[in-house]
Amino acid sequence: MSLELCEMSLQQIQSLLRLTDDTLQNICCRRFTTEELFVDALRKVLGGLGRRGPAGIFTVFRREDGTTCCGRVFQLRQGEVVERSDEIVMDPSSSYAVNLAETQNQAETVISNWADSGESIDDYQANFSPAVTAAVGAPIKNFITCRISGERPGSLIAFNYPGRATSYDGDVLHGLAVLIGSVVALSEKMRETENAFQYTIEALARACEAAEEGTGKHISRVNRYAGALAANAGFASDFVQAVSFSAQMHDVGKIKIPNSVLLKQGPLDRAENEMILMHPVYGEKILGNSPRLEVAREIAISHHENWDGSGYPYNLRGDTIPVAGRVVKIADVYDALRSRRSYKESLSHRDALEIFRNGDERIDPQNHFDPMLLKTFFDIEHIFEKIYDSLAGEEVGTE
Ligand SMILES: [Fe+2]
Ligand SMILES: [Fe+2]
């Protein structure tokens, strides 16, 4: 092996290791997309190699129906992706290059150089589907095709290496295909787990609502108001996402309160009232200590605290109240005003706004709400109205 090839090979091994490292560190189901991985992988593994990088890569995966494939052509210059095609949907049997990869066992790559084929350049293009050759935009003179194995099999096809496509190029591409295959499989498993987690949380939140004869729309609306309020107050998108998912669990603690109290018509006696005042504490306990539920826990324990310290259960005041709880408090109060309860009729948006401005016998907006969030609420009150209207439902509860 020449010195130049040794250096290049070392550089590519290091790139692959760095890519694996970065991918594992950044693999977060909310942020990760397969396409981002491709672009990152192409840049890191094929970038900076001067003359040996391919001019483009076609990545293609089988769809769930098994009969069609879809993918994109990424055009590269010095390993940077300079253009990506629209999604190409194709019948895998229409492309010789894809077929080649699919019929090989996973340890192999297929290397093809037009110069060795004895075919005309036009005939050689028939190795690809017309959509791919159109996206490449130049005659294909060589290619390497490599199978991506896993639950969602696919192919990685690199084309137009300068000069010839070599077995060394094939090994690099194979390394890339193995990495992409395992990360795609891993991310799909993580997505399944994440979906199951979200489903469970929604079921829990809905179960608590059911006790109050709600239709579940209250929690969906509170999620959406809270997300809109946090986003418009300028919080980071991670926080906005966490709040708009976790807000629905604000009243999980009510599951410990008997229906005879929750649904009681007329005034509560002292013991019953004390029971209701405990629901934030019960909620915090139910949510346990999982780091994934940290924001939900903060919301559950603090959504009845008031800015001036007059709330419950701990009389927290000002900045000591978790910000997620301050956001959800505004969302929850607005929705409670708009909804019909066992002891009151629903209010119009205008009447609810009036209470957010001047208060009533229970709500003192200037002293109960975070002033910055209250201002944001007035900036986007039309969004609150829209959310309520789009998710209106018959709700009868005690709060
Ligand atoms: Fe509550
Ligand atoms: Fe609520």
C-alpha cells in the first residue's frame, strides 16, 4: 500500500470513528433524522479526500410495502453536499445498480467501471433508473453499489469517482453502509420506544381526566396553549417541546382523589378541600424521579403556586416557582374559564380576557401570574382563542 493510500485510509478510519461517536452522542429521537445522518456521514467520511471522493451518492431504502424504494441523489464536491435531488420513488427491479446491491450478500460491494464494460456510454447509463441519471446530470462512468442491511434494507450507490472506482473505495463505502444501517435500525427502535412512552403518558393524563367526565380535550388544549406561550415568550425549543408535552400531566395527582369529592355538586367541606389542595403533591409523587419526567413533575407540583406567594402547596413566589409551572398555570386558568364546570357556565374569549385583565373573586392576574408571561399571553391571546375553538369539547369538571 502506498504512503498516500495509508494516510487516506487512516484519515477515513478516523472519520468513521468520529462519526460513530458523534452519532451516538447526538442520537436523540426528537432531533435525529436519517437524512441528516446521510449528509453528516457523507461529509465526514468522503469529505476532504481530494481526488478520491465520488461526485455523488444515491441512497435508497425499501418502503414498508416492500415493492417500492425511495431515496435521493446527493451531489458532492470535496465531500460537501452541494445539491440533493427531490425524493425518487422507484421499483427496485427497474435499477440494475439497486438490484445488484440487493442480490449480493451484505459483506460485499459491487464495483463497476464503464471503461471495463465494453458498452457504449449510453448503454452503461441503463444500470440506473432514468430518475437517477436525470438527478446526476452527467454521464455515469463508474459506480460502487453496496447493500445497507437491517430492518429497513436499502442500498448506497456512489458514482463517478475520479478515474476508476477501486476496491479501496468499495471498502470505505461498505464501512459507511454498515454504520448507516446500524444507526437507522437503532433510531427506529428508539422511535418505537419513544412512541410507546408518549402513548403511556397520554393514557395516564386521559385516565385522570376521565374521572372528571372530561373528553380529554382539556389536556390537549393545555398542551397547546402552554407550547404557544413558551415559544412566544422566547424560550429555547427544547424547553418549548418539553412543556407542550408535559403540560397534560398537570393534574395527574387527582387520580388519588375520590370521585365523590372531585365531582361533588356544591361547596366542599374542609377535609374535602384539603384533599383537593394535595393534588400537586400527589402528582409529583406519581411522576416519580425519572429524568424524562422532570418538567412534568415541576408542572404538577407548581401549577397552583401564585407569583405573590399566595398559592399552594408551598407558597412559592416569583422566580422560585418553576417556569414550566408558571406557563401551565396561565394555560390551565384560561381553559378553566372557557370550559363549562359543574358549578359554572363557560365564558366567551372576551369575558375570559376581561378576567385576565381585571380579575374576579378567585383570580388576581397581576399578583398570581408571572408578569412577563401575562404580557406574552395578551400578545398571543388570539392563538389561545383559536386553540380553544379548534379543540372545543363538552367538559364538566371541578376545576
Ligand atoms: Fe390542578
Ligand atoms: Fe387542568
